[in-house]
Amino acid sequence: MEQTRTVSGGTRTIATRLTGVLAAAGVVIVVFAGYIYVQIVAPIDDPAVRSSVTSGFAGLVLASVISLVLVGVTFGSNTAITLRLLSSKANELEEGNMDVSFRSSRRDEIGQLATGLAAMRDSLQERIETAERRQRETELRNENLQSTAEHYNEVLQDVMDGDLSRRVDAESESEALTEIGESINTTIAELQRTTTSISREMDNLSATAEEVAASADEVATTSARAAEAGTVGRDAAASAITEMDTVESEIETAAAEIETLEGEVEEIGEIVRLIGEIARKTNILAVNARIESSRTDESGQGYSVVADEVRELAEETKAAADEIETRIDRIQSQTDETVAGIQAVNERTADASVTVRRALDSLEEIAELVDDLDMTIENISDATDGQAEAIQSVAERVDALSSIGSGEEPDSGDSDGFDFEAPQGVTEGTGES
């Protein structure tokens, strides 16, 4: 038999319930009839009247019971049939048949129940249609989200591969996805600008490094030249000192030769004075010889004595002349040696002058090389400072790029920083069900 669910959760058949109600009503009628009989019929003293009243009362009670049974059977049968029909339609509705009809012409509770079931069916139908529509919208939104996410992922993958010219299509039905796309494009643009700046700084850094290398090579070359020039200057100075020592020695030798020549000249003067004295004496002897020759006798002894004296003087004069010749030869030889020494001194002085000039030129070249070396060192210092600034700039930009990957917010004072924040509400726009 069909069952209905009570409020308490138990189940009973309609017939059982109706039988219980009719039985209770019958019991009430019988009890009420018994009560009336005891209170009204029993006290009647006339047996005929009491019998007549009893028969009429019994007929009334029997008619009431029969009427109650007929009403119960009729109502119970109609109600049971109607409830079975509603239960069957409810089962169809439970199985998903939304076309089942709950129309009823009854105006009682059964009719209200049918109307309520119809309203429930319509409401359930509307909710199902709404849920299906939202499910379709959600599926479509999820498909769009999936497509957009794949597009974003493709663009970001290309960016990671180095193609910073890619941009995402930020147009979307979801405002949150549009904000995300715009943020991604902004971040890629900032990344491209920063990468370009880093590339430029790296080019500058490379150029600076090449300049430093060239300056270092130039410094090495200049240092080698300076060392070579210093060696040449040192050797030239040593040669100049040696030449000057030799010149000093030659000058001392020439001075000694000149002193010796001066002594020879003094001796020649003495010889000249001796010759003069001899000549004076010879003159005197000649005068005496003339005097003696005028007073001499024929034997000529006086003249002979004078002649001997003259001969002796002549011999002395010859000896003095020989000594003078010897002295002159010696003086000539010493003069030649002195001239040669002076010429050697002049030559060594000229050589020393050339050596000193070479040393001076080498020192001047060393001074110029030192100036060039100082300027080169300054250039290296400037290039190193520029290289340090470029490295610092590259480090700042790398820190800015690192802040993107770590999710940290860059310093507000850094113009090359990034500010990327994923917009909220993505789940709000796609999570409806």
C-alpha cells in the first residue's frame, strides 16, 4: 500500500489511519448512546415506552454507525486514491520528470497539497534551469579562463625565453583578468626597459673594461719604455762620470806636462844666459886678442894664449848649443805630448758632453714618460670609477629584477623598480555555481 510520512518520521497507511479514526468515532457513538440510554431510557418505568424508545434509539445509533461507515468508506476510498495518485506523481518528480501534472479540482487539503506539489515542481524546475544556466556560464567562463591562462602562460614563457616584445591580450570579460593582463604588460614593459638599460650599462662596462685593458697595456708599454730610458740614462750617467774622471786624469797629466815644460823653459833660459855670458866673454876675448895681437912680438905667444881661450869658449859654446838642441828636442817632444793630451782632453770632454747630453735627453724622456704614465693612471682611475658606477647601476637593476621574482616591493626611490600586484576577485568572477 502507498505510504505517507508523518511529522515524527514514522509511516502509516491511509487506510489504517482512517480505520482508526472511524473506530474511535464508533466507540464515541456507542459510548454516547450508552450514556444516553442509561441516563434517559433506563429510568423510564413503562416497559412499552421504554421498549419503543429503546428500539428507536437503537435504530438511530445503528443508522449513525452505518452512516459513519459509509462516509468513512467513501472518504477513505477517494482520499486514498487521490493520495496514491499524488504519491505516484511525486515519485515521477523525484525521478526527474518535470512534466508531471499536479492539477486537482479539490478545494480541501488534498487540493492544497496538489497545488503545493505543483509549486514545488515549478520552483524546482526553475532552480534546476538556473543551476544549469549558471553551470553553462561557469563552464564557459572556465574555458575562457583556461584559454586566457594558456595565452598568458605562452607569453610569459616567450618572455622567459628572452622575447620581451611579446604582450598579452588584456581584453577579457573578467575585470580581474583584464587587470592581471594589464599588470603583466606593464611589468614586461618595465622589464624590457630595465633589460635594455642593463644591456646598455653592460656595453658601457665592456667598453670601459676594454679601455682599462688598453690603458693597462699602455701603462705596461710606458713603464717598459721608462725602465729602458732609466737604464739608458743610468748607463749614460755612469759613462759621463767615467768620462769626467778620465778628463780629470788627463787634465792632471796635461798640467804635469805643462809644469815639466815650464821647468825645461827655465833651463833653456839659463842656457841662453850662459850663451850670452859666453858671447860676452868671447867678445872680450876678441878685443883682448886684437890688443894682444898689436903688442905681441913676432913669436905670437900672447895671441896663442888668447886663441886657446877662444877655442875653449867655442867648445863650451858648442856644448851649450848641443845641450840646447837636446833641451829643445825634449821640449818639442813634451810639447807634442802636451798637445796630444790636450787634444785627448778635448775629445774626452766632447765625448763627456755628448754623454751628458744623452743622459739629459734620457732624463727628459723619463720625465715625459712619467707624465704620460701619470696621465694614463688618471685615465685608468677615471675608467675604474666609471666601471664601478656601471657595476653599481647593473646591481641595482638586477636587484629590481630579483624583487619581481621574489614578490617583494622595490624601493619607491628606484625609478627602475616594479610594482606588480595580482588583482583580487579572480575567484569571485569565476567561482559562481
